[in-house]
Amino acid sequence: MKYIFPILVIFVFLLMFQNVSAAPVPLWVKNIAKWWAEGSITEREFLNAIEYLVEKGYIVIEDTQEDEIVPISPETSTTKLLEKGVENIKEEDNEIAILYFNEALKREPDNVKALVDKGIATARTGKLAEAKFIFDQAIKMGETKNNLDYRAIINAGIAISIYGNQTDAMVYFDKVIANADKVDQNTLYAAYVNKGIAYYEQNKYDEAIDLYDKALEINPGRLGAIVNKANALQETKRYDDALTYFEQAYKITNDPLRWKPTFVLVE
């Protein structure tokens, strides 16, 4: 917040003494800038006006940061590019990881693994709509090649669920669960937990708990199902049972921020 005041002062100056070559700023916005400078309106009201200008294109905020360049030898194999990308995901250098996956996809546009891994890195940057699009590409490509990567299905469901469309998200999770004999246990675990969260978000706590129990049958010591079940039990006022699971979570991590309902991303 300490940088907001000088930034707003600059905006006030620009709005009150607008260059004639710029797009015309609405008069009411100029008045708001003046009122804020005089202390007649709040900072939040002024920021709302700035957001309006950005949204309508009166103010264009350009990204002046130079694109990161990763030296990639033409001799580097696609397999090695994917390995480097995954390494960067683990190190939370998601933008760098995407560069490696993009290079791999230039060489092999139909590489399902590269698409899925790129989708994971993209989701980690917060670009969920773009990530879902990438996952859907991977799903279609996998179906065409009879090489479906169920990680893409899980992660696409997560992206949709975060956007709030739980019904559509469940279609993705159900597709994984229906193919339980074809997926590894880690992916099936994620499908149960994430579908449980979709129920939890709809206040269907008992249905959520049933799914968390199925996940716990696969891996009884993993944090995801434990904390999600604890939260669902708490919502149903089964406080003693909830406390039991929160105590289990505490043994895994004493960070309370990790005890909230959370999706399980499949990497």
C-alpha cells in the first residue's frame, strides 16, 4: 500500500491535464480525480474509476518486462526439454517451465505429455482459463491417439471447479473414476478428493465425506483427503470427529493455512 499514493497522484495529474492526442477521458472521471485530490471521495472510489478506464481502454498498461530467454540447444532432445520443464515446475519457476514445454511442442505438436505439463505450469501462474483450454486440447489429442492422459482430465476439472461450475467439473472427475482400472492410484485419489470438494462447495457435505473416505482407502496418510474430510465434518457439526482429523493433519504439517479445503493437482 505504501506505493499507492504516488501512483494515484500520477493518475490524477494525467487525468486532469490530459494530452489532446490521447483518447478522450469521460468528464465524470476527471471530476472524480479532482474530488479525490481534494479529499472529497475515498481512495477505493477513485481506484474504481481507474479500473473502469483500464477496462474500457482509456488507459493501457503495457508490460515492459522483457521476455525471459532460456538458451535451448537444437540438439536437446524433446524428452530432455520435458524433464527440464518439470524440474522448473518443482522449483516453482512456472514461466521458465512453459518456455521448455513450448519448445517441445514446436518440435512435437501432438505431444500429449508436453501439453499436460504446460497446462499444469499455466494453472500455477493463475491463468486458469488458458490452462483449461490446454488441458482440453490434451484430452482431445489423447482420445484421438488412444493415449489419454488422465492427469489432464483431473486438472481441467480443477480449473472449472475453481471458476465455480461444480456440475461441469464433476463430469471430468467422473470420467477418471469410471476408468479406475486404467489410472494409477495417485490420479484416482485426486479424482475422489477433487469431486468431494465439488460436493463440499455445493454444501453436500455427506457426499463429500464419502468420497474423501474412498481417497483415504487409497492413501490414509495423505494430507489432502484428511484436511478436506476434517472441514466437511466440521460443517456437519461433528466436531469431535473433525478434531480427530485436524489432529492428524497437524502431525503432517503445523501450518494452519494448509488445513483449509484444497484441491489435489496431479503432476
